[in-house]
Amino acid sequence: MIIIDGYNLLHASGVFGEERGPRGFELSRQALLDHLLELLGPEAERTLVVFDAAHAPDGLPARLMHGPMRVWFAREYPDADSLIEEVLEDEPAGNRVVVSSDRRVQAAARRCRATPIGSDEWLKERRAALRARRQPQEAKPPEPGPGDVEAWKRYFGV
């Protein structure tokens, strides 16, 4: 499972909407979530993104899906950190990665035997992996078949 501190990653990513205020936050979240789908690929279905929402506008849901990715807003919590800590305590230990540069969230991850990684570092790794996936792969020549080997031996007189 990948647990992402949403606004922490948003600030590290530099992905922001053109507007300011509540609509700007909405557009920035949307842009980040779209970017995450691209960065995560199939791993999106095992990803949870948590955003602060203590002072969110009315009508913002507590939970939604963005493609296969879960998105939770910490509506009933003082902040996203508190919700992330609760998720870490409730989820069974295992292969869990927590993406945040927040010291409190990283400490909670270590305490719950999850792997913390800073937002900047995680983005750098994911963006590099995405670039590598997008680059065309050199076509490997086909392995010679038994008939090919004999033809080349005859050609070179071996």
C-alpha cells in the first residue's frame, strides 16, 4: 500500500492550478491526482492519498475515488497527519510506503513498521521511472535459430 500526504506532495510537485482560493485548491488537487495516476500506473489501485480538510468547504466528500486510486479528506480530523496515523495503526503491517516530508508522518510510519520516503525523493524516483517507460526500447535482434547458425558457419567457412 502507498499512503500519500496529499498537500505535502502537492507542494513538492509544483503542480498547481491557475486560480487561487478554494477553486485553486480544487484544480491543484485534480492536477496532482491526474499526475499521480500517470506516475503510479497499475500501483494506483493500491494507493491512498490523504488531504487536510478541517476547514474545507461544504460539499467536499470525505472519500472518493480518482480512477482506481482512493482519495480521503481528513474532515473529522485536525489534519491529514492524524488520519494517516490512524490508517497506519489500522492497516496490517506489510509492504507499506508512506510519502511525506513531514517529520510527524515519517515518525508514525517508522513506528508502524512502514517505509517513509520524502515527497521530493519519491517524485524524483517516480518521474525517472516514467521517463524510462516512455523511452522507446531498442529492438533486440532475434536469437538465431538452428538453421541460421549452420548457414552462417557455411558462409564464413567454419
